[in-house]
Amino acid sequence: MGQSNICALIVDDDVDLRSALMEYIRQMGISVRTAGSVSEAVQIINSEVIPFELILTDLKLPGGSGLDVLNAAHSVDPSTLVTIITGYATMENAIEAIRQGAHNYIAKPFSMNEIGVQVRNMVERVTLSKENARLSVRLQELYQQINQMQSERIEFVRLHEDLVRQLQDNTRKLDQLLAISTGRPVGSYQQFLIHENR
């Protein structure tokens, strides 16, 4: 997939499952970190400079639950997608996790193909969100450029009108001076210029 700019965290106290998930997701081109408990996960989440985009966490964990991981992740970045892994007996808790802001849940036992589908969906959502954010910034830049151009146009129109007024004022003054110095009627400055240039 080539998603090297996507960072994921896997939280599970089952070492073998954690290692298998890490290896599988890394093969999808995603950078992966792991934790075996709530406290370790919270420490990793809080220490990262760039927040995780994806988190897969077991619901039952040493020192708390996947909901604690969810809350810690969302306190750093509400856009982090958290998927809860749960056993059949805790499906109600998983549904409650969705209400609390989890992206989705996966019931145990699951296949790696199911994990792959879930992760690809999460990656697609993250990618689209990033693209939307980029386009939003670009749109804002274009609006600013348009506003700047409109301001410059207004300024140009104002300067043009000022110049026209000044030219008209100067023409009237010249007409008056010409009338005084030559005895010609006011308003003949243009005719005077034509006559002088012959």
C-alpha cells in the first residue's frame, strides 16, 4: 500500500497476537508501535510528537480497558481512529465504545483478512481526511488571494477615478487660464492644443 506516512499503535496483552498484528500491518506499509497495557499505551500516546492515526486495542487490558486507551488517544487528537478488539462476551461493551467515539470494533476470533479490511478502511479514511484538510487549506489560500485581488482592484479603480478627477480639474484650470490669457472662451483648451500643434 505504501502508507509509510501512517502511524498505528497496537495495544494487546497477548504477546503472540500483538506480534502477529504488528508484522501483518507493517507489511501493509504502515509504521507500527505496540503496547501491552493501558499505562504503556498511554505513555506512548502522550510521548509521540505526531499523534497516531490508527489504534487497534483490546478491550480488556492490564490496568484498565481499551476505553482508557481510546480516551487517552482522543485527548491528544480527536481524529485518531480507534478500533476495539473484543470477545463475543463483551459485545455490549464494544457497542458502548462506538458510542464513546471508537471507529469500529472487531470480535474475536478474527482472521488477518478481517484485520486487513479494517485497517485498509481506516487508512482510506485517514488519507481522505488528510486530503480534505490539504484542500481546505488550499481553498483558504485561494480565497485570500481573491480577496487580495479584489482589494487591489478596488484600490486601482479608486486611483483611476482620482486621476480622472485630477485630469478634469486640471483641464478646467487650464481652460480658465487660457481664457484669461488669450481672451478665448472657457472650454477651448483642447482646440488650443490642436491649434498650437499644427
